[in-house]
Amino acid sequence: MKNQNIIKKNYHFQRIINNKRFINSKSFVIYYKNKSENNFMYGISVGKKIGNSVLRNKLKRQIRHMIKKCFDKIKNKQIEAVIIAKSFMLQKTFDQNYKYLKTMLEAIK
């Protein structure tokens, strides 16, 4: 997975969130926007209420790894997504969170 699939700029995040299309679960909220190109782009956000910077960066690494595991199934989706982690993610294991994220990403049309 290359860096060209990652959304980094704040205005890209805001454009996707302002589109107001989202899927919600216990561990994640995924805001998404359809696009014309045939590749999946994503950004990750973890709020300060979840914990200190060490914990937030750990969760971001875990989410990136989850996306990498299911990237073959979602790489041709024509969407841009912002994945926001919730504090409930800390109470579940990596595998449970992976199942949540995978089913949510596959449900987006």
C-alpha cells in the first residue's frame, strides 16, 4: 500500500465529513464520499479524549494494519473515507475491531 492512498490534508478530511454520509459502529465511525477514480483513499482520526499521544498513535498503527489486511477486497472501491476511532475500541481485541472495520468497509457502496 502506497502513500498515495492516504488522505493527510485537513481540507480533504473536512470535505468528506461535510458530505454527511457515514456508517457507525461501536468502535468506529466511517465518513465516506464517492469519487470517479478507481482507487480507495482513507484518512484516520483518533481524538484526544481517547488517550495520550502514545495510545493514539498505537491505535492509528492498528487501524492502518487492519486496512492493509483487507486492502485486496476494498482497493477498487471508488470512495474516500475518514475513519474515526471511538473509545470503545480500547475495550475490544484487535480481531474484534478488525471484524467491525472489515464489515463496515465492505458495506460501503
